Amino acid sequence: MRAIITVIGKDTVGILAKVSAKCASHNANVIEVTQSILQDLFCMIMLVDLSKLSTSFATLADDMAELGKEENLSIHTMHEDIFNCMHHI
């Protein structure tokens, strides 16, 4: 099982570190990361392995959303199954 985490917001120091630390606290392993700065906006997409997740997916998603509120970022966590269902007829 995997998830995609997207992060968008004003570029500041430590965004990647904070999101990665939150993943680690739930035992979610970051597999791939792509990020870029668009003018002054930080944009990141993470692919995360959930196979050894220590909490429920809902708890991880809620904690990521809370981190987003604390850091004034938009953080969304989407389960891989959402994408699989969207492209399956």
C-alpha cells in the first residue's frame, strides 16, 4: 500500500524535514520525492510506503492536515487506491 502526499505553500526552511519527520513518526517510509519552487511557492509530491504504518491511514492523513494548518501549508494525503479506482472501468 502506498499514498501520495502533496504539499503547497509559501517557501520556508524545513518543510521537507517536517513532513518527512511526520511520516517517520507513523512509520511511513518515503519512497520518492519531487519538489520545486514556483516563484515563492513550495510544491512537493511524496510517494510513501504504508506497508509498515504504525497507525491507521486516517490518523496519518489527519496528522498531515494538522501539520499543514500549523505551518500554513496545504497538505493532502491520498491513498493509492483512489488513483487506481479513478483509472479503472
